[in-house]
Amino acid sequence: MAAAAARLSAAPVLALDGSIGLARARYFNLGDVMVTALSDGFLPIGPELMNSMSEADFGTLLRAAYIDSTTHRTGVNALLMETDGRRVLVDAGTGTAMGPGLGHLARNMTALGIDPQSIGTVVATDLHPDHIGWIAAVASNPFGAAGG
């Protein structure tokens, strides 16, 4: 539990628009497993990514949510699961695939005292770039020690 207490002082990260985000969203226990939500950064979502939604309707939704922007800043996160001395990372972030607002997972882990090379297994929930970007970048994969 000392590791979890140390994570309470999360390091800030910069979003694409220059605003400050958190390196660690939160942690919780699930049985004997400690789960830590980790930020990879923020992805600006615009109306072009919404199926069957007009720009006007998207703007209406943003205003209804008190968002004064033409895009919605959506967090891209990963989960670290720790149990019995093992570390499993669920999703590996975007790497360098999706712009400067993202790709901060390894740096945020390091800022929280979590060595990316200490990850024993990486599990991808799907094969989109926001889930496998770092592990697809073989030359710069910070989780290269993961065995599967």
C-alpha cells in the first residue's frame, strides 16, 4: 500500500492545448489487485469522428456540457494492475502515433515511480493505435521487458 500512497502526489502533464492534466487518475483495490489508472494524455475529438452527427449537433452537445470549444478533450488512459509482485499493463497508450497531446504514458509512469521496464505483461483491449501505439513502435517500446 506504500506504493499507492506514493502515487497520491501525481505529476502534472500538459495537454495539447497547454492545460494541465494529471499523470494518475486514481487507484483502487479489486480484491488482492491494486489497479492504477494512468494517463497517456488527451485526444481532441471533433464532429468528424462522430458517426451520423452533424457539426451543429456536435456543437450543441458540447455547449450542453459547458464545453466552450469545437472539440472535446478525451483522455486516453491505461490501467496498471499489481498483484503478488507482478505488474500487468492493460493498454499501452499511443506512443508517437497520434500527436503531441498524447504519448505521455511512459513519462507519467516514471514520474509516479513506476519503471516501464518493470511491466511483466501488456494486454491490449483492442488493436487501435490508442491502445497499442507504444508496443507497435518496436524501436522505442518502453515496455520491452514485458514477456506476454
